[in-house]
Amino acid sequence: MTILKRLLSDCIRDVDGLRGYLKLSEDDAARITEISKRYPLCIPPYYLNLIDPDDPDDPIRRICVPGFQELSGSGLEDTSGEGDNTVIRGMQHKYLQTALILTTSQCAMYCRFCFRKRMVGYSEHETAEHVRQMADYVAQHPEINNVLLSGGDALINSNSDIEMYLKTFSEIPTLDFIRIGTRAPVVLPMRVYEDKELLDILKKYNRRKQILIITHFNHPKEITPEAKNAVDALIKCGCVVRNQTVLLKGVSDDPKTLARLLNTLVSIGIVPYYVFQCRPARGAIDEFQIPLLKGSLIVEEAKALMNGQAKSFHYCMSHTTGKIEILGTLEGNKMLFKYHQAKYAGDNSRIFVKELAEDQCWL
């Protein structure tokens, strides 16, 4: 059995497994069972042990244990138009310079705020199938200078599959770098630092094409010695490690918490990349979204507590029309926005103002 299979086999996937870590009433258990039939449950024991079992509002618990509003029915299945941007099954070309590949629908842990809840954990119908065809597409579109291997979690693929992707795309001369999107350093760090074969693969292909690891820490409690070991191992392979986080109700919606998260990430060698507005995804919108006016205030107060490196991120929403940077508030409830990346050329770098309702969480 490989290291990855052994680690995944230990994951908790039902209420009976959760009872060994958390205090659950019969109502809690019944509701979690109901939710997990629609949005699967999977949590590594390592991550469950980060939860304070005596705190029902523990932020790590909110991230990984099903919340009672997940079946409310509100929200969107596809919040950023991924279906419209698909050019080959499993590959999207929304932004001129980037091809995004859904390598798998599987993760080591299913985050409750995931914007791909429509597929993650149970459906492979949107994931990659024809990698050679994808490589040909990228080679025929020289404007594409980077590929993002995502999912699911790209590091939950087998080592042989990871090597196949890296070998295939590192041979394309018009690519400047390859990105790997993963939560493994956060939720299952031993997948990284215990697996010498994986590290050797990353080191080998990083010599051919720069590899960027885009990880996803959302709360300071996730920055453990084990997580730091995983990050150190990736950096020693020559990989650049960057982080994107989501502003989440009950998790990071406090300026001191957000500042501590990003300052600490810089201290372990991770460069903050994005702070995202939580998307209006079905199964997540009611549990995690924060109004834009409040979110902007949280981010600006947090920045006052950060060093310059920690606040090098962009606060954005990943909209159907592009990544829209949330620049800040003006008089009244007006807010200033700018396209950081645009799907349509006419929106490139466009700045605009919107008047928002107090409870408005999206455009």
C-alpha cells in the first residue's frame, strides 16, 4: 500500500467515525448523516485532532464538519461559469494566459465551503480524461503561459499521475510555470513530507519548469509543526509556495485572526496570494458568506496589523466575468472595484463603483 492510500484509508467518512473525536447529539448525528448523502464527509484524523471538542463554534470544526444549513437550497451550483469556460472535458480556458485542469474530484478532506461542491467527492464527469489532447491545446495557444493543476486536490492523485501531468506539460516551451492547487499541506501534511517519491518527482520536474504550489490555509490553528514540515519539504524541492484563503464567517472574519494567519504564513516561507470573498455556492452560501461592506472593513483592519509581505495579497471575488478586486469603500455604501483578471478583454483593469446593500455578499 502506498503512503497516500494508507493515509486516505484512515480518513473519517461517517458519523460513527466522528463520534470518536466530537460530542454529537442524536439530532446532530442525524443531520450530518443527511447532509453527507449529498455532500460527502471526509476528514483525516490529523485534522480532526485540531478541533477543540468542547467548543461547538471551533473554526476548524466549521471548516470540516457539515453545517446545518448546507441543504438550504440557496446559492449556485457553478458560481464562476466553469461550464461555459470548458474547452475539453476537465480543462477550462477562462483567462487568456491560464489553462485550468480538474485532475480529480477527490480531496483528502471535503471543506464545507467548497465552491465545487457540485462535483467534489463523488462526480468525475467534469475531470480530466484526455491529457494528450489538453497538451496539444496548450501548445496550439501560445498565449497560455501557465497551467493550473487543480481538482479536487491535485496532490491526492497518485504519484504516477502527478508525474504524468508534470512530464507532459513541462515539455511545452511556451509555458513559464506549472501551478499545483492543493490543501494537502494543510489537512494531510504527511502526504508531502513522508512521501520521498512525491518529493523526488517535484524536485525533478521543478528543474525543467518552475512549479508553484498554491495551498489554502484559512485559520492560524492550521499552521502546525506538521504543516510547516510539509511546506519546508516543498521549498527544498525548489517549489514556490503561495497561499490563497477565503474570508469565512466564523473562521477568519476577525481582523486579528486574519492578520495572525497571514503574518505567520510569511514567517514559514509562504507568500499570501489572494484573500477571496466566499462564493455564493450552493451548500456554502448560508454558512460562510460575509457581506462585502463588512468584509472590506475586516480586511483593511487586518492589513493595519500586517507587515508589508503579509499584505501583498489581493482581496478579490472570483466572478463569472473575472477576478474582481475589492478596493474599498467610498461615501455611503458605495464600494470601489477593479478587474484584477478579466474574462473579456474590454474589462481588463476596468475600475467601477457599485452602491451595495448592507447585507450584499456578491455582485
